[in-house]
Amino acid sequence: MIVEINTQDAEPIYEQLRDRIVLGIASGELTPGEALPSVRRLASDLGINFHTVNKSYAALSAEGYLVIDRRRGAVVARPPSGTSDARSTRRLLLAAAEAICRGTDETAFLALCSACYQKASGRPSNQENGG
Amino acid sequence: MIVEINTQDAEPIYEQLRDRIVLGIASGELTPGEALPSVRRLASDLGINFHTVNKSYAALSAEGYLVIDRRRGAVVARPPSGTSDARSTRRLLLAAAEAICRGTDETAFLALCSACYQKASGRPSNQENGG
Amino acid sequence: MIVEINTQDAEPIYEQLRDRIVLGIASGELTPGEALPSVRRLASDLGINFHTVNKSYAALSAEGYLVIDRRRGAVVARPPSGTSDARSTRRLLLAAAEAICRGTDETAFLALCSACYQKASGRPSNQENGG
Amino acid sequence: MIVEINTQDAEPIYEQLRDRIVLGIASGELTPGEALPSVRRLASDLGINFHTVNKSYAALSAEGYLVIDRRRGAVVARPPSGTSDARSTRRLLLAAAEAICRGTDETAFLALCSACYQKASGRPSNQENGG
DNA sequence: GTGGTCTAGACCACG
DNA sequence: GTGGTCTAGACCACA
């Protein structure tokens, strides 16, 4: 899995990494039971501080995306189905509001949502060839 | 428009306020051309420092949601239609990934998106009446 | 002479007006000896506070662009030739620096300067038809 | 790079600093990729508040002259070549108008522009050695 | 140790 | 009375 970190982004590095891992799980690049690289190894590969990687793993563990196994390190879990995440819904609500402000109608918004779903699931639509 | 600020939240106050105003514009609670309260007035009403309100207004102004008019203070604008926001799309992509991880299929995800759109537009669906 | 005021601009109204009058003198729209509208009249025409117009006139008077005649009001003067203005030179220096940062070479910069001179003098070049 | 701040000046301190940094980039005193002092350090050196320096950095970042890197602090960038800046052109137009009002002909004006360009680029002409 | 956030209060420019 | 600027100092997030 390719991870790109942008240290000039407003989003903290540990969140960028956390988000990338979530995307990796959603797309199937990471499968439940799979072990992630060690904190030090991944930090070295990405050229970042290992404390930062540690923070990402801890956050993902708290959210149920990972389990920290004493012997195998961080292992991909699968959060219980049907759970709803308040933060996620809030994100969605805000994205909708911003779309409305830009004059996007519901049909166009849902088309965009669908495209994002496809992309996140690792089955990018035709329009995604360029990106 | 009712604004609730949670000073315990990890999200900065100025961003909470910024988001609330975007939601207000989307829902029609705030209409283009309408003047917002002065920074000092709103700060006083919310029990926060006026610099914090100022930062929200400045951010919204930079994003095109407000214009700072010398005579009228902060006035609601409307960002150019049809523009797309990378940050917004990124939020959507992540929300989709998180939904996928929770086992939500595309149909259910789009239903959630639709509900959010309705709610943001100020026309909450039946399920949303309570929230 | 057409004066357009933008109350949403970062530049103060009185300076916008001051600048517009300088441009009017440079282009010949306003000629030495000509009387400007009264403070109250111009304020009314522009829909701004007369104190603001007063401040513009006072600034122009202090710079030698106008003389305030007790009977005729504000009258266009002509500052002594050959004077150099530190503020103006500083503006030029900064404009040059910004051009350099954008990768503009000296030839292109001087072409831009020349176009501005032509435009300010009321003899806009061919490229200015659209603007 | 030597920075001189005049707290008596009508121009805000953060703008004076912003302008000085732009001049520094243009002249080559600051090179792309170079890290600037931390806001607190520079503030301390200049005897001003760190919030003021922060405001300069934020403005320069918004204009593309700097990027704020999470690990290295403020780093000199280079704005995309070929872009044009309305504010800069406006400055130029006004400088031309003021020159015309002083009776400066186009040749003399362009000579002044050229001198400014040379000075800003760090290669001052002979006349400018003293300034 | 860095920048980010928030508070608090003073003074000024503007209209 | 409005926003803009500046100062001062505290606490926190980040790396």
C-alpha cells in the first residue's frame, strides 16, 4: 500500500496516516487479520517520527480498526457492522451543506457520494482514470 | 440562528462556529446579503473572545462565504456556483471509507447522504425530526 | 468622471477616492484649476459619509494635488515638477519584487510599467480594449 | 537578512515584515526551500509580539510565498510563475499616475521602474549604491 | 521546541 | 460603534 504524507498540509501527519489506513481497509488493500508494519519500520519508511505512527495506530485501535497484539503488533480488525459514527455523520452533514452553498442539487451531490463510495471501495469509476 | 459552542471539544471553537455558519447558510437560516452580528457582539453572546469570532469570520471570508463590508460588517455572500472543494470531497471520500469498514452497502450509504442533504438544506426528512 | 467605490475592499474608502482623483488628474479628466464637487455633494453622489470625502480631500491637499479654496472649495492643483515621492517609489520597488518572485523578467516588467503609464495617462494601448 | 521595523509608521508592522520578506525573496537573500526563523524567535529578535510575526507568515503563506511545514516551520516557496497579481498592477498604475502628475515623462518613469527592478533583484544600479 | 488556539485588554482607523 | 492591530501570557497539539 502506498502512503503519501504531506508535512505541509494543515491536517496533522498522524491523521493523514490514520485516514490512509482506513482507506486501505475499505479498499481491501489491507485485510482483516493482516499485520501492519511495526511503528519504527513504518516511521522509517515514511521518514517521520515513530511517535507519530504510534499515535495513528493508537487512534485506529481506539476506533476499533486495529487491535494491538503484543506479539504480532498492529493487526487489522473489522469494526462491528452497523455501528454509526457521529463524527463521520457530522462530516457528511457538513459536506452536504458546503455542496448546497455551492449550488449543487441533491442529484449531483448523490452522484458525487456514489463516486466517492466506488473509489473508496477500490472499484474506481471510469471518471477516475485521470486521478 | 442558534449557535452552540462546545469548549470541551477537540475541534477548535472558531471552526465549530465556522461550520455552524456554513450550515446556517445552507439551511437558509442565513440569507445572502444578510449582515451577521459584529464580532464583539457575537463573542459576547457566545461567551467567547472576540478574536475567536474574528478568526471564524476571516476564514469564512477567505472561503467566499462572507464578505467583510466596511460599513455593514460581515455580510453573507454566496460562493461561485459550480466550484468544487477538494477538502469537501476528501471528507466525503473518508466518510465513504468509514461506512464501508462498518459494512454499510452503497444503497444504505447513499440513503444516509440523502438524509444529510435534506437535513442540511433545512428540509429534514421524517427520521431526522428528532435529531 | 466616474468614481466607483467598493466598501468590501481592504483599501479604505477615503484612499480609494484619493487614488481615483489622482488617476483623474493624471489622465486629464480633471484639469488644474478645476473645482471638485463639494464634500457633501460628492458624498451624497457616492452614497458615503461626507467625513470620508473630507478625509480624501485633506489627504490630497496635504500631498499638493488639491488646494482648498475658501470660496471655491477643493480645486485641482499641480504638484511641483520633479518632486519624487518616497511612498510612490516604495510601491514601485515592491511591485518589482513581486514581479521578480513570479518569474517576470525585466523586459516584461517594463512592458507592464509602460502599459500602466499609457493607461494612467488616458491613452490606453490596444491591449486595454477589453479592460 | 536585515529587517528593520518602524513601529511609528502608519503601515502595520505585519505588513512591513511581509513586504521585507518579499523583497528578500526577490533579491535572493532568501532562497526557495530555506527555512525562516520561528515566529517566536523572529519576534524576539525584532522586539515585537510573536502574533504579529505569525500574521505576516500567514499572509505570505496565503499568497504562496511561504509554506508552513509541520516539521521545518515556515519555508520559502516560489509562487507559480506567470501568474499576475491585481493588487500589484494596481500599485503600478497608481505609481504611474503619481509620476504623471509630477510631470515625469514615460522615459523617465521607465528608467525609475528599471532602477527599482535592479534594486529589487539584488543588483542595484550605480545610482542606487547609496540608497 | 514548533506552531495553533484562546483569552484579555488597549489603542487606533474607519465611517 | 465597527473592525483592525498589537501586546501579553497561558495552554495544548504536534513531531
